[in-house]
Amino acid sequence: MVKTVMISKRNYSATDHFLMGASRALETLFGCPHPGREYPGISRDNTNMSENEKRQSARYMRVNHVGEICAQALYQSQALTARDPSIRENMQDAADEEIDHLAWCEQRIEELGGRKSILNPLWYTGSFTIGVIAGVAGDKWNLGFVAETENQVVKHLDSHLGKLPTSDLRSREVIQKMKEDESRHEQQAKQAGAAELPAPAKALMKCASAIMTRTAHWV
């Protein structure tokens, strides 16, 4: 006779979630992210890339890396505040996928001889705070914030594809794959019941993103 063993899923306490979130924050800011998927930059670096072009590409990839730092903070804070367990799980899954982006950006920055933003702890803290506010407002607004964030990120990545040196094929491949993932996250949030954010909120998000982008380009 075969006995069926039922394994119950552990219910984490608020303290558990806090400690896991703190661990995730430290790993994001100071650890070495391990991607679950292969690096999408499969082309060889063009030998015609000048040092100036490499510096230019490294700055754009630093901005994208900051975006992924912010994404980790947003998804983690919104997962903590989500009321619906399925939404919380989807947020955590998206955060796991965004780790790939974080790792890919770091790898490309290293390949180009660049550096990460020294303000990453500030970006993470600010984004985490914004994510908590969106989450406390309710799940439909939580999802609406995710959808609008991803919509703006896709446009941002599109602009980088138009600005990168034409010889930088590897960065283009990384950004293109990131763009596909972000677009999918936007659609998933909408399908889960995201509310349409009011125009002032969208404008404020766009303004904050512009400040972050311009600062991270240089610092």
C-alpha cells in the first residue's frame, strides 16, 4: 500500500517576510546576482568600437542597471504589501526574472570597462518606499503601478536602442531581451486587474524616472 505524504506550504510571518526582504536588498545591492537564463549578448564585440563608444555604452548600461535595482525594490515592496496571495506570488516571480536583467547589465558593464552607480542604495530605498505606498493603496493600484512602470521602462529601453553605438551589438541584444520581458510583465499586470493610473501620477513617475536616468548616466 502506497502512502501519500502531504507537504504543507509554510506560512511565513511578517517577521519572516521582513528578514527575507532585508536579505534580498543586501544581495541586490552588494551581492553577485546569478541569472537563471543564459546571457543574451551572443555576438562578439565589434573590434571597431572606440574607447569613447565603450564609455558611452557603459553609461547607458549603468542606467539600465539602476533601473533593475529599482525594479527589485519595487517588486519586493509591492509583494510585501499585496493582499491577494496570487498577486504576491506573481510579483515575486517577476522579481526573480528581473534578477536576470540585473546580472546581464552587470556583466555588460564589466565587459565595457564601466562601473555601477554609487547611488544604488539611494535608488533602492526610494523605489522600495514608492512600492510600499502603491501596495498599501490596494491590489488594483499596485498592479496599475506595475503596468505603468513597465510601460515607461519599455519606452526607455527603446530610446537606448536608438542611442547606442551601432557597433555595440551585445548591448543591443541584452536590451532587446529585457524589453521583451518588461512588455510581458506589463501585459500580465493588466490581465490580473491593473487599474489605470490617473494622468498626474503617470506624469510624476515620468519626472522621477527622468531625474534618475540623468543622474545615473554620470554618477
